[in-house]
Amino acid sequence: MDFNIPADIQELLKEIDAFIEAEIKPLEQQDDNMRFFDHRREYARTDWENGGVPRKDWEQLLAEMRRRADKAGLLRWALPKRHGGRDGNNLGMAIIREHLAAKGLGLHNDLQNESSVVGNFPTVKMWETYGSPDQKKKFLDGMWSGETRVAFGLTEPDHGSDATWLETRAIRDGDDWVINGKKRFNSGLHNATHDLIFARTSGEEGKPKGITTFIVPTNAEGFSVDFMWWTFNMPTDHAEVSLKDVRVPAEAMLGQEGDGLALANIFTHENRIRQAASGVGAAQYCVDKSVEYARKRITFGKPLSERQAIQWPLVELQTQIEMCRGLVRKTAWELDQKHHMEISDKVAMCNYFANRLVCEAADRAIQVHGGIGYTRHMPFEHIYRHHRRYRITEGSEEIQIRRVAQMMFGFTGRDAGRTAGGR
């Protein structure tokens, strides 16, 4: 196995860095746009009087960044050429996400919105795999024109990781389906035109078969965005949604009836490995900044860097970063070679460990920097608050660990006999 970054990705990283310096950093500096990234960031981004949703000028800035990145041929790098991309792969995306996160906060790679000069578009594979020709045309073309914006409604008030027990129901009525239920933390609904609603149409509670995905217009009668949940990291676009006798036509179904959770897995596996890569990069940033500060900070007549109490925790973190980086890249490479369900345990390992790691690194960076580290004039609280949610969302870390255990102990029905020693 070659552990070097592929030559084409090395060149791409140089291209990305040059683009950021030429286009994005000047945009970040003009018109006091630094208010979105310095100590004012949460206040500047949040429309506090309008449910806590993102301010329009903040989203307009992100849109301009994406427009420039798209013009430069970077935004869609990971997508197939038929969608304006460069046929990028999961290994490349993992390296890129880590590289960008290691630069710290900035317009080039905003944590909270997951908005980056190299975009992450896991829904494209979902549309490609499950969408009808008409759906692909409407929603893939609409993604770039801005005519369609699709949210993702799986979590419910009483069901999160236990999605097979969801209570939203869809019942056939002639040629239509009628949906009733509730969704929680339904992200993106402050400006979405459609929502992917997962509802049980058949089968037994607790069984994955029988859950179906519907593309529901957000202006449909009976579809209600009740309020936005204010979260640890603001602004918010995480909606509480209720559906009361929402009627959609048969062609609103995405994929086959009863196969909705398979569709969700395509979305989550790509997201999880890229979140893990971002966690590695952000953890590296926290450690690098802590080492830099410890070298300069003088206490009791000596640099902090000479204190074992400072050195040892950072050494432990750096060791874990190196090991996690290797696992993330190996797993991303395997995602390019195999069906994603074959290595779901490795994706789970990467995700839960990297998410813990970056939270520990941010917390340690705050400690090393002392009082100044606790302020919002430093980026560590923002890094912590952002990545802390990934220990819950996209499958909590307990669910990720449970998935690894299923594979290790043979509880999946097809991997009985696998041991902790590997394949």
C-alpha cells in the first residue's frame, strides 16, 4: 500500500491553496466580512429576531464563495463530469476535507454550514442511484440553478438513531399517498423547497424494510414548520415539522417502496467519512496552535512548552491524530473500491473516534491557552461546539460503536465469525 498522497491530489491542494489566497481571503477581508469569523461570528450570523435562522447577508457571502469556487472548477470536484465535476473520489475528498479544516476558521471552509470551496454533495449519489429520470432532471439541475433546495427529514421527536421505529406513516389513497407524522431537527427548512420525508408504508416496527422516502414540497397543504430548535451552535436551521394529511402523488416517491433506509445509508456513509476527515484536520489545527502558543507563552520565567503538563497531553493527541488520519484515509480508499455496506464498521470507527478526538483537542487547546482560550476571540469554542454535534448526529457515537460490535461479533447475519483481528 502506498501511503503517499497521490500526485494529482497534491497538485489539487496547491491549486486550492492558490485559489483561496487569490479569491477567498480578499473576499473574507472586504466589507467587514470578518465579523462572520472573529469574536462577533455567532451574533453576525444569526437572525435572533426571526427564529434564530441564518442572516441573509451571511448566506449571501457563502453563496458568493461557492459561486467563485464553482467558476474555478473546484466546488464540484468530487462529482461526475456529467455534473460539472472532475470525477473525484472518497480518498481525495478525505484528504481535502482534512487539509481545509487544518487551516482553521474561514470562508474557505465554514464548519457550521459545511460550506467549502470543495463542496460535499452526498445527495447527488442518492439522486443518481434512486431518482427517476424526471427527478434527476428536476433536482440535480435545480441544485445548481437554485430552483430546488432539498432538506432531509428522518429524525422524529421520539425516534432518532432508532429510525426503524419511526412513527410517521404514509397510506395509499388512490394514486396518491397521504402522510401524517412529525419530524425533528429537520435541517435546512428555513429555505428548502422540498423535504425528503421518511415514512413507514408497510412492514413491522423495528424492521428496516417498509420505510419509504417521499419528496414533499414544503408548501404542500398540511406541511408545517412549527419552529426552529436553538442549538449549542447558532444560527439554526433545525426545524420541528408536522405533517397532517399531506397528500403527494405516486411520482413523489424516491426509490422503491419500502427501501428508504437503504437510500439513507448512501447519504450517511459518505457524510460520516468526510466528517471524520474534517475532525482530524480541525484537531490538528488545535494541536498546532497550542504548540505555537506554548513556545511563546512565558510563565514563571520559562516557556510553557518546557512543562510536561503541557507537552504530554499534546503528545497524546498528536499520536491519536496520526493514527486516526491513517484509518480515515484507508477507509476512504476502501469506499472507492467496495460497496459502502462492506466497510460500514470502518466508517463507524472513523466517525466516532475522530469526532471525540477533535472535541478533546479543542478542549485541550482552550486549556493550554488559558483565559484567552476560553474567549470567543479564539476559535476553539467554535470548533468544539460545531464538532460536538457530530457525536450525536449522523448516528450517535453509541450507534457507531454498536455497528462495529455487530460486525465483530457476527450480529449482522452475514459476518458471523469475524473476530477483532481483521478480515
